Amino acid sequence: MHAMQYELTLPADYDMRIIRRRVASRGHLLDDWPGLGLKAYLTRERGVHGSPVNQYAPFYLWNTVAGMNAFLWGGPFQGIVDDFGRPSVRQWSGLAYEEGGAAGSPGRVAVLRRQQVPDGGQLSDVMAEAARETERIAREGGSVLSAAAVDASRWELIHFSLWENDTPKADGDRYEVLHVSAPGRERPRG
């Protein structure tokens, strides 16, 4: 599993209905994308749930590098580049993935928490703890799924979770989920 995200931080007065219409008209294009585990179409609106920004920030779990590359090099990502410029695309190596008790729900809210991998200690212990945290989040009421991944170039650990309700039991940046494309959701593994 590979995790990926790009963030489009938009002006404070940006009409977020434009992003909603974009997702409504184009979101289905990845519903059957080969190699994609899951794409959550995420937004944050300035002043809502503590967000300091307007942002479109889709999050992906890829089952194959080939699928990810096909998306980035000539696939639908070109539409983002054409309309908004070329954003930096962050990538992480998957550590753990767990379905939650609400796995049948598409998810209404997503939470993404970033943290630095601490210096010192055994890396295997840190990664094992991240996997345990993924399991713990998946067991919480309302959890659709939970995943953890690491960027070893920056030593950044992320926890991503989807929730069926507006009261997620996880800490981090909170996003509204506009759509979920999940052609290979049953296959992502850390």
C-alpha cells in the first residue's frame, strides 16, 4: 500500500461550491481505476471545525505503483494541473490498514494526523505502535477505516481515518468527505 495526498490551499474568499461541483461531476472517474485502493475527496473550509484555510486535499491509498503512476502521468491528475497548477504530491509507504465497524459506510468525515517519528529508540517499536494505533482507531464507534503510513525521507508518520459520523474519535486535521472512490478497498494492506 502507498498513501498519497496533494493539498490545494485556496483563497480565503474562494467559493467552495466550485470544488463541490467539480467532485460531483468528476469524482466517479476513479470509481474503477486500476490499482487504486481508495480515494477520499476531502475539503476543509475556513472557519468550519477550526480550519484556518479553504482547501481541497484528496487522500489516496494505492494498491499498485503502476496505478498511481498511470494516474499521475497522464491520467486525471492532469486536470488538477491544468486548472490549479502542479501541486506538490506527498507520498508515504504503507504500514497498516484496518477496516472499522462502520466499513459499509462511505464516510462523512476524515481525520489526518501528522507526527514526526521520534529520534532515538527502535524504529521497529515506533512502527509497531503505529500499527496498534491503527487497530485502536478502527475499533472506535463510527470508524469506517484506519491506515498508517510513513515518509522515511522526512521521518513523518501519518494516521488517516474515515468516519461515518460527525464526531470522529481521532485527533488531527478534520476534513469533509465529498465522495469516496474505492475500487480496490478490500486489498490495501500496510
